[in-house]
Amino acid sequence: MTALDRSPQRVADLEAVRWGGIERLTPVSGDVTALVFPDRAFDVVTILEVLEHLPAPLAGAREVLRVSRRFVIASVPSKPDDNPEHLHLFTAETLAGLFQTAAGELGLSIGVKCEHVLNHMVAVVRVG
């Protein structure tokens, strides 16, 4: 399992988990809008509570689709809140549309299903 974060502290925390006995965990410092992984590097990619923070969420959606072979699972808040770091609020339609646009740019065929859970929305994107 590879876990990516742009925060050095979170990467250090993940590294501590690895050294604490979860040896299959590989923490990586990086930016979801410019992933260093090759195309189709992972079976499943999760992007949980990230897209709403990105100035350009399409870039993040495009990158996770690019590196996924089978599925992308994304979660975002489903209602407005007072978090000043939340730059975007998605509906089921806009979240699905984000992934459809990203897939089109990559020449990928996808299917997207969005479901609401308590105060959040989860998108399951089938790649290919």
C-alpha cells in the first residue's frame, strides 16, 4: 500500500506506522496533481477528502485516473461548512462530471456512481 501526502509531518507519521510493524505501507511525499507514478500503477486509488481542497481539482482527478488500473474511490463533503480550506463544494453531478472530464482528457472509458453518506459523498469510478 502506498500512501501519499504533501505534508512532511503526515509522511513522517506514516513512516512511523511502517516502522511500527506495517511493513507493506510505503509513505511518499508528493502532490496529487503531479503524481510521480507510471500510468496504471495501482489497482485501486483512493482520494479521500482531498478534491475540495485543490485549486484545480480536475488535475487531481486526472492524475488518480491515470495511475489507476481498475477503480478510483473519492470522497468529498456533501454540504457547505465553515472550513476555509474547502475551496469547492461538489454535487453528485459535478463530482461525476469532474471524473468524466478527466477521463475524456486521458482517452479513458469510465463509469461513475456517487452515493451520499452522512455529510459526505463517495464516488466509485470504474476505470476501463
